[in-house]
Amino acid sequence: MFFPVMGFGAIMGGLICPILRKRFEDLGVINLILLMLIVLYFLMGFTVNLGIIAVFLFFQGAGSMVIALYVWSIRQERVDIKNMGRVVGITSAIFKLGMPISIVAAGIFVSNHNIIYSFYICALVYAVGCIVNIQHLLNKSLFIKH
């Protein structure tokens, strides 16, 4: 039941992403989506109603898709063409190495602890990402649109 809801949210996120890119700064949108995801994961730890969880997962799917599209777009637009191969190779390697490790670690964690804590850890990880992005916004880094 939840995967189609998340998938529909991802489709909606993909459709709204071009509109957001035209109207707002990249890291500003990323921070708003990260804040939304922080709140969603935090609230998911408290709710037991499957309907509410489905709504949360719809927005989680949409937010995750927007962030994924932004990250890939920013990488394509802001990296110099002569360094693109290196950047793509390094980031792809990091993603491919990190995914199996994180899946195994999450499985071990959930089998030994209450699943509620995994929601709180996700909220904490997104909060760290949001803080890093805010720091970049305040420092007027290379990732800001000119």
C-alpha cells in the first residue's frame, strides 16, 4: 500500500520540480524540502494511523524526488565539463558503496531497536544536511544562483 503512495508522491515531485527551479534559489528549495522531511520523519515516529502515515509517505516521496532532481541538476550545471567525468565517477562510487552498507546497517538497527528510532535518526540526518545548506547560503557559496 505504501510504495504506490510514495511513487505517486515522487511523480508529483518530479512534475513540480521545474516550477520550483524557475521561481526559487536551488538551496533555498532544498532547505525547505529538508525541513519538511525533518518534520515528516519526526511525526512518523509518533503516529500509528496508517492513513496518516500514507499521507506522510506521499510527501516524503515528493520531497525526496525534488531533492534528487536538484542534486543531479546542480551537479550537471555547476561542474566544469573537463571535471565532469571525475565528479560523476566519484559520486557514483560513493553512492554505490554506501547503499549496500546503509541497507545492512538499517536492517541490523531495526532488528535490534524500535523502528521509531530510525525515523528520528532520519530526521537528524536531514537536519545536519539542512544546517550544512544553510551555512552555504549564509556564505554565498558557489552553489547559489547568480
